[in-house]
Amino acid sequence: MHPATRRAIFRRLQAANPSPTTELLHTTPFELLVAVMLSAHTTDRSVNAATRNLFPVASTPAAIAALGVEGVKPYIKPVGLYNTKAKNLVGLAQQLLERHGGEVPSTREALEALPGVGRKTANIILNMVFGEVEIAVDTHIFRVANRTGLAPGRTPREVEQALTATTPAEFRRNAHHWLILHGRYVCIARLPKCPGCIIRDLCEYPHKTPPAKPAKALRRLPLPSRVRRARARNSGVRLPQVSASPSADTDRSVSPRRPRRLRRPSR
């Protein structure tokens, strides 16, 4: 993709959403870490449904550790793989207390050493909490980057490296949010919403969804005579009476002409 096209794409995304952010509910760096960790293989809506119940009860590493694995499970049942995530969440809280004084660490190495935290989660925390220019690649961003031609790659790591190398510096901080929201709501997996896409003319995807064809107008059938008469009575309009007999309109004073009989020739 030409650099000017890439810059134009991010310029339009920025114009449509100048201050993008995550849709995960949180008020502290620890809550964000928990929400991002729980979001693996599930939707943000499911995570928010879980954390709305969890955070009022336990929103600190000490409170999570005090609940224990069995105590955490009922709160995070809306998310997928909640048994494994409950173990990781409690282990994460305990490790933060033991090694980091209950605070979220600011280095990639320390973050990725926490239970349930991988490169994508670490990138999000480094970007949103500590202001580092990192681009986390999830399923949506992987699809958008390959489909549009922004940063083709066979793996999330390749896409991340391509985006980091080619995204203009002024857009790099928010690129993750713009692309994930675009993939979640416009450039969806099965049937992308290309007709309404703001970067449709810049996208290099060859199989764009065509605009919907206008619906054909339905042919209006005539109403039955009894319905028309009923409507006419209600509106005070008098309709002409139509007889069912086919000879009703003929003039009775004129008799029908009989066919002429041919005479038989004489012998």
C-alpha cells in the first residue's frame, strides 16, 4: 500500500473518532488489566457483564486474592473459559502482591510473566496505562490489516511489526483502537459493511460487499368488490351496481336476429 493511502486511511479514522478508547469498563490500571485478561476468546460485552458484578466486590489484588479461585468463579461465569481464567486471575493478584507491591508493572517482561497475560494484553497495558507506542493485534485488527492491505501478515506478530513500522507516527498511539473498532463494527468477518465504510475507496480488498439492490415495488392487487362497496358506504360514495348477468346491459327492445335458414333446392 502506498504511504499516502495509508496516511489517508488513518486520517479518516481519526476524523470519525478523534479520541478512541477501549469499550472495557474500568477505573484503575488493575481493573483494566483484569478486564483485558478476561477478554481473551470472548466479547467485551461478556467481560463487562462479569466485571459489573466483580469490581464492586473485589477491585484490588488483595480483594481478588482473598476471594480465591472458587470465590471468583461465580462472578466471571459470563466469560468463556472461566475456570482457567479464575485460576489465572487469582494467581495474577497474588503475584502482584508478592513481587510488585500490589501495583501493575510497567515493563513488558514483568507483565508477560503474570498468569494469563500475553503479548497482546501487555501491549494494551503499556499503551493505555503507561503511554507507550504499542499496537496490540487481536482477531479484528488481524483481519482489517490483511483485508485492507494496511499490514498483511501470516501471524499476529507479523501484522504487529508491519503496523508498527508503517503506521505514521502521529497515528500510532491510537491505531489499535481505531482498527479494532473498525473491525468490530464495519469490517466484520462474514459480510463486511463496505457500502457504508468511510475508507471504502482506499481499501485494497478485492471482494467488497456490493450495495444492496433497491427493493422492487409490490404489485397492488385490486380489492374485491364487496370490500370496495363497504368502503364506499362508509365514505358516502355511491358505486354503480354491476349485475352478474352478462346480458344485463343489452337493449331488450331489440331482439336478437335469427340466423337465415337456407332453402333446400327443389328436385
